[in-house]
Amino acid sequence: MTTHRPGPTYAREAEAIRRGVMPVAGCDEAGRGPLAGPVVAAAVILDPLRIPDGLNDSKKLTAARRERLFDEICASAEIAIAVAPPARIDRDNILQASLWALAQAVRSLASKPKLVFVDGRDRLKLACESVPVIGGDGIVASIAAASILAKVTRDRLMMQLGLAHPEYGFEKHKGYGTGLHCARLAQFGVTPHHRNSFAPVRAASGN
């Protein structure tokens, strides 16, 4: 028998607010795994009276649904986005670059949160409390909202890279190490948008 798992809820944020801890933010990132492009992080403070319907882990939503929710979140919540480019990823490693981007997104919020829920297992270096939630984009509403913002923003950036470098097909694979991407890497070499610290990119560059 399968167990039904409900989607993300606002329960954890509401509990913190009942304790007088507010504002409460959620944050998430997109793009740890790809061979090219930035890591994009988003932070969101949801309005408890205007929570968009259908929030979920961005990976469980269609592209069209993510786009609609992106607009609804931007219209109803306080948001901030930060980007860690390939150069920072290569310098600091992918985990540290992701944590930096997440912290930057939180710091960029107009309202300074007293509590931040973070997708994953790592705490952020912030002046406020941060609480990691493994699988948080499927549990905590504000993290789910952040995952949608991060994913849509990154996909749009990769579409732009696809226009600038049509031979690589970035608009199709979004920088992930698909067969198409690896074949184009072998054929055309490395761009400034590739992550040189990732093994397939090193191999393509001959290092």
C-alpha cells in the first residue's frame, strides 16, 4: 500500500509566526548538477493571506505550471534572487558556491527574516536562525516557492545562453550532462559558461 504524501504546507512558517518569530523565509537553489551555467538561489517570504495554490517541488511541476506559479509568487510574496557564476563554482566548489548564493538571496530580501528554512541539510551563515529541511521543497511552502523561482530563473538564463551559443543546445539540456551536451562539448570545446572543475568539462578542455 502506498502512502499519500501531501504537498508543501505553511505549517512550519505559521508555527514560527505564532511564537512571534517573523518574518519567516524559505530558500532553495537550482543548478547544482549541470556542467554549465550558474547556480541560481531564491529566497521567499510568503504572505500568509495570499499563498498561491499548487506550490510544490519545482521538479514535480510542468514547465507551464512553474511559469504560472512564478508570476503568482512574484505578485504576492517578497522575493530575492542571487546567482553564483561558474567562476565562483570553480573557485569555491559547488556546495560552497550554492550556500553562498542562498545566503546572498536571503540577505537581499527587503525585510530581514528572523528565521529561514533551507532546503537540504546545511545551515547558512546568516545573522538570523536558519533551519535545514531535507526534502524541504516538498514539505515547506516557502521553500517550494523558492524552488520554483530558482528553477524558472535559471531555465530562462539557459535559454538566453542557447541563443548566444546555438551549437551547444543549452535551451534543450539547460547545461546538464546529457548525451547531446557531452557530444557538443567534444565537438566545439568549452565556453566561459562551463564549469571547469567538473570532470567532463576538464576532459573536453584537455586538462
